[in-house]
Amino acid sequence: MAKRKTKAEKPMLPVFGDMPPDGFTYQVSEVKATYEETLMLEATTLWDYPKQSYGKTSKGNNKYPGVTPAFIIWNLVQRYTQPGDLVVDPMAGSGTTIDVCKEQGRQVIGYDIAPAHPEVIQNDARNVPLEDNSVDMMFIDSPYSDNIRYSDNPDCIGKISCEDERFFEELEKVAKEAYRILKPGKVLGWLIGDQWVKKKFTPVGFKLYQCLSKYFETVDVVCVVRRGQSSNTGLWYNRARRFNFYLRGFKYLLIMRKPDSNSVQKEEARSVKWASYERGKTKRKKPKLKMESGNIATSG
Ligand SMILES: C[S@@+](CC[C@H](N)C(=O)[O-])C[C@H]1O[C@@H](n2cnc3c(N)ncnc32)[C@H](O)[C@@H]1O
């Protein structure tokens, strides 16, 4: 006879049918414990951080509206920079990028139109006072629309709605500056989310991706689970079901690289072709695996 599951063996997943308002909070605290112990490089394109920061010291200010989860920056810094490299965040807000980079032994400069951290320098992201080809990595978590009031500064791009094309024109100016100051072959990580307001969906992520693609080549696109939003309540979950809309569940992390003609040549030189490989003792025709640009081609 099948053993009945005890309470302790039941999976800790939220039950969406009758989830109490604090359903997610409970779930989150379970995951929190795991993250406390392990700060690991992400291996997939789905990233989920139940809390904003890690470690003994805070990274940025978790009370700042739209603060970035520090784990995102940590992952990018680990993957795409070396100790001593220069990282720049032109929309640094409460300074999460500064705090992460300093702890990791990277040089860092953070700018913002309305700084909220003592080391963030006041500057407009559309005109960065740095030389061409001088930066090793950039991170940007820009406004996604006019949904958050960051400051009263009239040059804040977060005062323009993403339903207005001007929003993307201004972000394109930021993208051009990023392209100008990054060294060839170096990486820009840009966090962005879509908008659904008053029954109108705006694909902010796709539109920004389209814009960035004019200048950069794509390394990858990551989905980051959205947490800590004011709509993360039972009331909003019920509204979403009742009035037939979806709450925003994720953001895009667009990982882009400034093209480098040398790196293309290097990649071609690294190309490996695997003719075939032994697999068990069967006499079946062996499958051919092709490895291009150092990556095994996979599907699905
Ligand atoms: C999502 S927040 C960034 C949060 C930041 N990464 C943190 O962890 O605190 C977006 C930031 O863009 C800034 N911003 C908006 N327009 C800007 C502009 N024209 N130049 C520089 N910063 C700007 C806002 O002041 C805001 O701090």
C-alpha cells in the first residue's frame, strides 16, 4: 500500500488557487536560507532572487525604489570581468553596482541624475565624462517607464512613459554612450521590464533589445523573476484573475557585447568539429555533434 505523505514531505510550492496574501513571503523565506549559504554563478537563463542583497554588508539600499538585486551584478562581474577591471553604471541610483564591485576588487564608477549613495556622481547617462573604449563592463538598470518617481530632476528618463516613442529615443542615447565608452569585446548588462497599464501592453524589453541590437551583438537574454513589488499581494493576484490580466512576473537581463573584429577571428580559430564519438557497445550509426564557436549546438 502506498505510504501517505506526511506534512513535512509535502512540496513547499505556493498553491495558486487559494493562496493567502502572505503565501509568497512564506515560500521566499524558505529559499532565503539556501541563498544565505551559497553565492553561486548562475548556470541557466532563469534567475530568481528572493532578497535584494547578500553578505554581511548591504549592497545599495533596499528601500530605494527600483533597487537592483545585488546578485545580478555579482553574477555579471564574476563572468565578464577580472579583478582590477573598470565597471561603470551610468544609472547607479542607490549604488548597488558600486558596493558589489568594491567588495569584488573591481574599479567602479557610478553616475546618476539624482544620486542616492555618497559615491554616486551626479551626471546624465546620455553624456558620460569618460574616454572612448575605456571601460571593461557596464551595468544599467534603467527606468522601464514613468511608473516610479525617482526624483524631481526634469532630465530623469523615468518621467517619460514607455508608450511615448521619446522614451526609447532617450534610452538609445544611453545605449550609444555605453557603446562609445566600452572597450571592444566587452559586455553591457541591461535590466528592463515590460509594462501593462490600463489594458495596454508595451513590450519594453523587446523594443529596447531591438535598439541595442543596432550597436551590440547578443551574448544571451536572461529572465529575472520579479519580486518585492507592491503588487505582490493576494489582492492583486485576485484582481489579475478576476479582471483577466497578468501581473508582470519577470524582467529581462539583456547581455550584450560590443563587437570586436579580433574576437570574431579568435572565435573562428577556436571552432572545433567533432566527427563522432564512441557510445556504449552498440553498432548503430554514431551521431555527429558539431561544436561551433566553442559552444555545443543544442536544441529545445
Ligand atoms: C531602476 S533605478 C536604478 C537602481 C540602481 N541600480 C540601484 O540599485 O539603486 C533607475 C535610475 O535611473 C536614474 N536615471 C533616470 N534618468 C537618468 C539620466 N538621464 N541619467 C542618469 N540617471 C538617470 C534614476 O534616477 C534612477 O536612480
